Amino acid sequence: MSDSQREEVIYNCHIHTFTMNNVPDNYIPKILIKPMRIKWLRKVVVKALSFVDLRSKHDIFERYAKFMDVSSTKDQLSIFKIIQEYYPSTTRFVVMPMDMSHMGAGAIPQKIDAQHEELAQLAKTMDKAVIPFAAIDPRRNNLDKALDDLFIKKKYSGINFTGIKLYPPLGYKPGGKKLDPLFAFANEHKLPITAHCSRGGVRQLNFTKKKAHDYTNPANYRKVLDKYPDMRLCLAHFGGDEEWKKYLEHPRSKDNWLSDIRGMMQEYDNLYADISYSIFSFTDNTPILKVLLQDKAIKERVLFGSDFYMAEKERYEEKRLSITLRAMLGEDLFWQIANVNPKRFLFGIQ
């Protein structure tokens, strides 16, 4: 690898900057949401959690305190500045907003349009450092107008959003009629799509885990990929940490999303997967990743992402993870997933 290549930017393809104002009032844990919006109460809660169970080897309360402290920050710019300090100054970050307004968990102080406007302002302020995606729920009113405003008319601060973020366990299933206009739009305008694809995360309030998993299953995208072979789709989290663990502990299991996505990536050359959050189980999952990357089809379509700040409650700190991952994979593999592949996915650069 030449020195000029190493001077190119790193792309973190999956982070979040949404705040507690974008979370429904009745989102679990209900007892914490409203207090965390009040500055003095937030300080009390975070301080209390940081001192609970400190002798436990997991320090779970301390980690949740860190997570809530970040999410309760006053605005997206403040949150973004936290992660920006963890990476080289030329790093670019794909920011994924969340639209939780249809999950049945109550009112949201800042609606999705206002969240998009704030993200557009962030992208404008930070210039090329922020690559904004738009959270699209197909159940929203005037879907066609929303897509036009976000991706054609530059309604939000004169910024064109780069791609689409989907979150099916919030209540919509890929492959059905509701999402087809969105996929058709993305295909026509060459927009990349990132879809949540792990068994964890948030879900429609009245969904059982089984139903949420049914909506999230990577197999749902086969019809979509068959219909739109030129549309670039990323399945976030590569199935999720739970599936990576099963991949090792139950190798004969026929129900494994890591294996399913791997097979689909070998079948569809427009399918990508990012390693956000999953890679924070670093000791177990980095060897799996390194072996997977020996397959050309996988090597060319895995994307580096961290899922900041969702992973703030994990033990492995973000900066340590990105540096150690780079060292463990080596420059060639790391640059493939953090520079070459992201440019192809985000911008269609071959």
C-alpha cells in the first residue's frame, strides 16, 4: 500500500447522534426517560448509576450511565464532537437518525423532520465530516413528498441526504408493498440503504421478540434484491453479536443470520454488511471477521462501522476498538473495509 493511499480518509459507516428528545416518552425504561431530559435530574441519575456495582466485573450500571449521559446531550453537534475526538481528523462519519414516532411508545419532543433538519445543519457545519442518512418509515404521511424533500429539493438547510436508514422491527416488513415505492425511489436515484439487521435493538412496543425477529430477518430482502439488482443495500450489524456467538457455539445451526447474510453476499453483488456493534465483542468476533474477509465476495462488501453511541455501554472503548481492529486486521484489510468498500457503497465509486 502506498503512502498516498494511507493518507485517505477513514469512513465510519454507522454512528448515531440523535438525542433523548428523539426518544418516545414511554420508551423502556420508562422511569428514566423524562428525568434524563431534565439537566439536574440527569446528573443525579448518571452519578448514582456510575457508583452502583463498581466491583462487578461487568460494571453494567457504569456503562449504562455513560450511554445515557451521551444520549442526554443537548444537541447532535455536541454528541458528534465526542466521537470525532476518537478518530483521525479526516475521518468521515455516516450518521443514522431514528424515527420512533410509529412504535407506539408515546409522544416524542422532537419529531423526525426536526431531527433531520438538525442533522442537515450538523452536516453543513462539519462540512465533509458528516454524511447524513435519512430515517424513513413507510407509514409516515406523504412519503413521496418526504423523499423528494430529503433527496431532491434539498429542503433541509440546502443539504442533500446521502442514503436511507430503515429499521423494520419498528413495525414494517421488507418485501411487502409498503416499502416498494421507497426501494423504487432508491433504485432510480442510486441511493444506498442501510437496514437494521440484528436480533437486538428497539422494536414496536406491542411486538414480541419473535415477531420483531420475523420483521428483521435478512431473508426478507431476497425479493428486494431480486427486483432491484442495482440498488446498494447494507444489512447493519452483520446479523448481530448474538448470531456471531451462535456461529461459533452452534456451528450446525440452520438458523443463523451471520451465515445467511454471508451466503446472500456471495449470491448478490449489491449486498453489503457493516460490523457495527457486533465488533465490540472484540476477542471472539475479530478472528471470525478476519477469516470471513478471506472470501473475495465478503472482503469487498464489509463496511467498518461502530454504532456509536449505542456501544458506549459496552466494555471496549471506541477509540481502543478502532485502533486495535486496525492492528489486528492489518492495513490492507482495514483499509478495504474502512475506505475502499465504503466509497463503493456510499457513492458507487468502483
